Amino acid sequence: MIELKDVSVRRDGRELFSGASFQLHPKQKVGLTGNNGTGKSTLFALLLTHMGIKDTEVTTDSGTLSIPDSWHVAHMAQEVEASDQTAIDYVLSGDEEWYRINQSLSQLDTLSDTEIGTLHQRFDEIDGYRTPTKAAQIMAGLGFNVQQHELPVSGFSGGWRMRLNLAKTLMSRADLLLLDEPTNHLDLDAILWLETWINQFDGLVIVISHDQAFLDATVGHILHVEQQKITLYTGNYQQFVRTRSERLAQQQQAFEKQQATRAHMEDFIRRFRAKASKAKQAQSRIKQLERMSELSPVMADNPFSFQFYEPTHMSSPLITLSQAAVGYSQDTPLLRGINVEVTPDTRLGLLGMNGAGKSTLIKALVGELPLISGQHRVSDTLKLGYFNQHQMDSLDADATPMQMLRRLAGTTSDADLRAFLGSFDFRGERIDTPSRLFSGGERARLTLALIVWQRPNVLVLDEPTNHLDLQMRQALTLALQGFEGAVVLVSHDRELIANVCDSLYLVHDGKVDDFEGDISDYSKWLADKRKEANSSDKQISVSHETSKKTSNADTPTVPSAAPADNKPALSKEEQRKRAAQQRKQTAPLRRQIETLEKKLSTLESKQAEVEDKLSDTTLYEEQNKNALLKLLDEQSQLQKQHDAEEEALLMVMTELEEMEAGF
């Protein structure tokens, strides 16, 4: 077991926790919670340092920490370096002993007969022949298709590399598994698969997560870090909230009673300290006050308290897609026959498996992706609030929250702007800090703040909670519940969908249909689809086991991840050459994409400058009419250039996808 006794830890001169004492046992599933900056990641680093992993060294300032010497730990790194190693090979390397034995057995000429026999014996003991199948199953559960197994790690985006890192972590035969925000880059079907995997894992799991539904489904204990203390609660997250609320209510009552007692004592001391007849009693009261331990008042937990403004003008419908076909290739639309109508009362959640086209549908709704066919109509009164990862990444890196809000706010006073930003927990120096220094969560909050300020009547939100902690998620849920306009939402946060959306659409098999049921019914639907998808894989696995038993091969090898067909499996050298050839042939297109993205960034900066000038109210006076017309013309020209460059970018990206698919 893991045991902490009176442990205290300081970092950068600040005490994160003191007097921490708790025990964690094998097979327990534990959620580690607490506000940002309270020391959750530091506790992970402390455990890793104690187990000899020196990525970030953290030691105790006092107290003792004990972990069995025989335990093996697996943890998720927060960054994955680009490399030419194939995805399947990277994941397999998570089982370090299997990977080491397999590498050794691929070089038989360097081994003696005794060494070969010993390695084969150990390979059988760890069930090494099944390990590649396990890796393929983990990758499938996390959303990777078979064709991606042989792609180099460098060929994946940052979010998909994090999925690879999670897959590698899950491959480890560990006694202790440390997972830091494992659901951040997953969609709902991958999260549901991960829940099942964690529940079946035989070791101790400690997970940091801001996904309440995920914690409820996986953990039986909560470690909560608060006010430099670590408290262990029994039960899942919902039970923890109830238990903690009861404890805080009792603490508040004790605090109020103590404050009344203190006030009475202080009044007695003040009145009778100077009187000889009462001096002894007064001194007694003073000693009582000195001995009285200071209780903390229950502070309001959530620093976020914002709401969406009431939209000014609305008509119905606000957005309509009629018999629309969308995608990135004219010849092969991703979705067909789409009929979606967004009215002021719409509260729509989009469901669908990874890659089904949810984000593509979102882009078509907001006009970011032109239709292949069909109609896209918007109301003259439409005022769109659109949140996605691109909006976060395109924030002005050199501007502060105050500067960005000022560009939108006209003559609003600084005091009002500071109060507004404070509701999103931008206070003090953070208001005047350039956004390039912000965390992902801070950038997400700032993007939401800028959207709220503009009083949209339609909110289109594509994974808005990816970087938000539990408190901000709760605040966003409450704000969306009170929003008087339309909402279209894609999210892996089941609590958010359940509490905000009145209707659900399912994006599947190239279609968009009404989904009859709620979010729990969708979880069952996903489970059924996963069983169907895995049935063929099981047949392949059985066939592989049969052939293995009848094979006389001495050296275990990783089976090819390519689909079963008549083509011979490629050797690793051939796979590397093929990957190099692919990178060489696609390099011009990648350079072209990079150039177009830079042009778009420059145009967006110019558009922001024009919009900033147009926010000047004096510009709309009669004597400034010519200047206004000139700016409006410049704005129109910039938009045309932006649209043309964006269209060119989409075409090149489509060409790149088609070329990569041809390999």
C-alpha cells in the first residue's frame, strides 16, 4: 500500500500541503481533486520521485512516505515528442519488459542458446504472444483505426499524440497507475471505453480529472486537496460532494459558534482587564483565547459567477441547413441529406463516434465550411457565438484580457470591464497579463468571456470544456441553462449535455438523425456498436492463436497491423522506407499549408485592427463618413482575401488527405 504520515511539501516557497496522512491500497480507484494550484500534480510528482522517476523531483519537507519497493508505476507524460517510431511500436513500448525481450529475440545471433531459452520462458510467463493484440485493442478503444497503426508518431496532431501516450501508459503492467486528465483529448466513445478499462484494471489507480461523470463511473475514493490539507473520502464524486457539503456546514456552524465565544471573551477582557477584582478571570480568558485553535470560515467555493446577456434581436429560424451535403471533397461528402433548423428555442446536442463528422457539421452550420450541395440560410438577426479550439489558439498572444475586451467594449468604463473579467476569475495582475502566458484553461475562459460580451443569440460550442476545471464547468452549465438564445453543443462532458440539451442528433454512417433517448441511452448504443466492430477482430484473433500454435517459428514477432488481405506483410525496414517516401512526397503540400496558415494569421490580425478602429463611436458621426466608408471597404476586401485563402487551404488539406490515403 501507499502510506503518507504527517507529510508536508513546499514548492517555490509556498506550502502546498502539511500534515497529510492517508493510506491507499491495491485495486482501489482514487480520484484526486482540488482547485487549480492546490498541489495535485505535485502529489503525483512526489510519488514518482519516491519511486525513482526523476522527471520532476519533489521531496517531502517533513513526514514519511512509503511505497512497496516491488511496485511498478505507470504515468502519463504531458508531452509526446515527435519521432519516426510507428504508433503501434510506440504503444507496445509501454510494456517495457515485453518490449525488451522482443527486441532481444529479434537479434538471435547475439544470444547464446541458454539466453534464448531463458528469454522464451519469460516471454511465455508474461503471455507475450497476446501483447500485440492487447495493444491493438487499446488503440481501437481510444479511437485509432487499423490504418493508423503504422504511421509515425510525428504524423499525428498534439491531441492524438496524447491519446498515443495514454495508450502506451495503459499497456504497462503496473501496480500503480497515475493518470493526469486522461479524458482531455478524448471523445465520448473513447471515454466510455476508458471507464470500462479502468474498472477492470487490477492495480491501484489515482486519477486527476475534471469530468464528474467519469469520476462517478470509475472511482470509489476521493483524495481532496484544500487549504493545505489532503482529506480521503469514501465513495465516488457525487458522494464526496454530499459528504463534504455536510462537513462544511458543520464547520461553518462551529466557526460561527467559535466567533461568538471569542467575541464574548474579548469583550470580557476589554472591560475587566484593568479591574483588580476581575484581573485573574481576565488573564484566564486571555489564555483560553491563545489556546483556541482558529477555525476557517467556509468560503464560497466557486470563483466563477457569470451569465449570458439576453439577446437583443431574434427571429425564427436563425440557421437552416436543407438537404445539405458537406465534406472536404466534392466527390465523397462526409455527410449527406442534412436537415437542421436552429430556432431561438433550440437546445441541441450532437452525438456520434470519433470521425463521424460532428465538427464538420458544426463548421457547415456556422458557415466555416461551404456546402457541397443543398442550402444554408441564416437570419438577418443572427449573432453567432462560436467556440472551438481554433478560436482559443487565435487569441492575440501579445494582448491582455483587458485589451481584448476593450476592443469590443466601446466606451464602457474600465471598472465595469474589470468586474466582468473578474466573473471569469481574471483578477489582479492576470487582467494585464499577455495571453501567451496563459494556460489552456485560462485561454478557454477568456475566449468564453469575449463571446459572452458580444451578446450572441446562437451559441455553437465545439468541446468547450476540454481545458476547464470542475468549477468552471459548473459555472458554464448554470450560465447555459439561463441563456435565452439557441445552443448547439458538441461535448464529451455528459453532465453538460444532460443539463443543457433538450434534443439530441446522432451523426452516424454519413447521416444526421434524431436520437430517441437520453445520454445514457447513447452510452448503451455506443457499447453495442463497439461490440459489433470488435466481432470481426475477435475472429482474426482466434485465427491468429490457431496459427501460432501450429507454427514452428522460434522468434516472437509483432503481427502486422494492416488489414487481412493477400498482400505480404511489410518488414519494419520497408515500413520505414515507405513512411519516409510518404513524408517526402507530401512535403510540398505541407509547406503550402504552412504558408497559407501564415497568410490567414496575417489577414486575421489586419481584420482585428480594422474591427478595433470600427469600434470607435466617433467614427459614425457625419463628419467622419468618408473614413467610415473607407474602413468598411477595407474590411470587405480583407474578408474576401481571407475567404479565398481559407478555401485554398481546405483544397490543399483535402489533396494531402487523399495523397496520404493512397499510400
